[in-house]
Amino acid sequence: MDDERPIFLQVAELIENQIIDGTMPEGAQVASINELAAFHRINPATALKGVARLVDAGLLYKQRGIGMFVADGARARLLAHRREAFSEQYVRPLVAEAAKLAIAPGELAEMIRREADPANDPARLAHLTQKEAGR
């Protein structure tokens, strides 16, 4: 947890990240409010507020007397939402700045491809080389 954002939002985001990365697949049971509160050392009301946010968004559902579960389609909805947020937060400003600098879309795409290439990141390249050597 960090001090910059409300804790309930951080709890919700942690669960969202587990849904996105597949550690909490659709249909999986989510830790109880008391378990979340104890694990994160927070007030149960704060944990409930984070989980309730996900229930309200249709990402989790309650089964009375049993617990909370990941809803069908939750991962796809989260990915769509996060991709749109990524575009809004990073891509649109990047494209606007590129336009100011007269960088053509193809040239911008090539710059991104070069940056994403592991050969351009010595630490990443070393990690990949070590990983392949371990095969």
C-alpha cells in the first residue's frame, strides 16, 4: 500500500490486477473482507469499500453466505477499461507531442518498436540470454 491514494482504491486495484494477470480467474472466490483487512492491516470497512466498488462495477458478485466471486467476463471488461485509460493517459499525449515535433505516425511507430526491442535494453537482453541459457 502507498500513501498517495485512498486505501480502498488500492485494495480494489490489487484485486483487479489479480483478475487481469490470471491469478484470480473468473469464478474464483475472493478473500473475505476480514481476510483482506487482516492481510493488509486495514479496517474491515475500508476493505469492504474496495470490494463493494468491484461489485458495483460488475466485476465481482456475492453469493449469500458463501462469499464473493469473480464474475464472468470480468477480465475482458478490465482489459478494455485499462486499455482505454492507457490510451487516454499515455498514447493521446504521445501522439499530440509527436505531432508538435512533426514526427510522422510511421516514424513514431518505429521509435516505439525500437524501444520495445529487448536488444535495445542491455539489462533485459542479459535476462533473456540467461533465461535461454537455462533451458
